[in-house]
Amino acid sequence: MINQLHAEALPLTVSIDPSSNSSIISFSLSQSGKVSLKVFDITEKLIATIADATFKEGEHEITWNTKGLTAGIYFLHAQSSESVQTAKMVVSN
């Protein structure tokens, strides 16, 4: 089962595939800039920093390994110079 979440402020798509223990995070930037992608659990504990780097203008895709995560609800916090967005992710390993 693949869950897709779309966030409109920062063009962001998260595709979770429990059969491969991975998530594909796609985003688009209208201009180059720093992007931070962090995952938090429901208690607001930082689980992972997926990216904290400068990206060029355009489409980007990052694969994140969810193996070892407890099944549950997580929040992807995406921040760029253009916007801030939080998307809910449901991991069902």
C-alpha cells in the first residue's frame, strides 16, 4: 500500500512503500536555496534529518529508508527559503 500526501505551500509529495521500507520525498523549488527536511514522531521528538542542504532550482527526489521505524504517525517538516510545510506520514511496516 502506498500512501501519498500532498502539501501545497512547498510542492511536496511523500510516497511511502511499506513493502520496500522506504519513502520517496519529492519537492520542487522555483529558485535555488536551502531546504531542511526533518521527521518527528507524535511526541515531537526528532527522528531523522533527511536533508539540510542547498538545492538548485527544479525538481528533487530523496529516498528515505524507514526500516526500523515503529509503525505509526510521523510528521515531515519541510522548510525552504520560500515556505514551511508539515505533512503527516503514516508508516505501516
